[in-house]
Amino acid sequence: MAEGLTFEQVKKARVFAWHGLHYIFANDTLLRVLTSVGLDAKASAPDSAPMTVRPSSLRGTEHLLDDGWHHLDGCTCRFCASHEHQPGNAAESRGCCGRPTA
């Protein structure tokens, strides 16, 4: 089951978005976040670890990048706003862009 936004929605919204596999989309550019820990998305980098951001060679069509994108809390783009109009106001229990709330 897809969680969050698709990469197509992220591109159409044209606002800052992030993906759990260390990608961000900003200024119409797909970027890869690199840390001193390495490229393993499951590794936890210390808060003080340096972070490098560079343009990605991926274009969002690779496996696991099509879905699972998120916008920041309180985003008012058409894709996040559409969650508020779902039956039963599911947006309250799910949070913006499909993220579960605590």
C-alpha cells in the first residue's frame, strides 16, 4: 500500500518534499542527502554528523521512489488539502500527506 505522496504529485505541487530514503525535492530538483555514516537509509547519523546534499542521478521512477513522499506539516498544496476532505476526516488520524500521527 502506498504511503504519502507520489513523486508525480510532488513534482506537480512544486513545494519542498522529503522521502525516507534520504531524498528531498526542492526547487524542482531531486536531491540526495549524504551523511558521514554512508548511504544506508536505515543507519542513524549522529546529530552532529556533517551532511552533504547533491543533485541525484535518479529521476523518481526507480523502485521505492515513486511513493512514500511527504510534505512538511501544515502544507496547503492541493494534494495535502484534499486529505482534509476525505470521509470521516481521516486526515486527523493520519496527519498531513499520509504520515501517521503519534
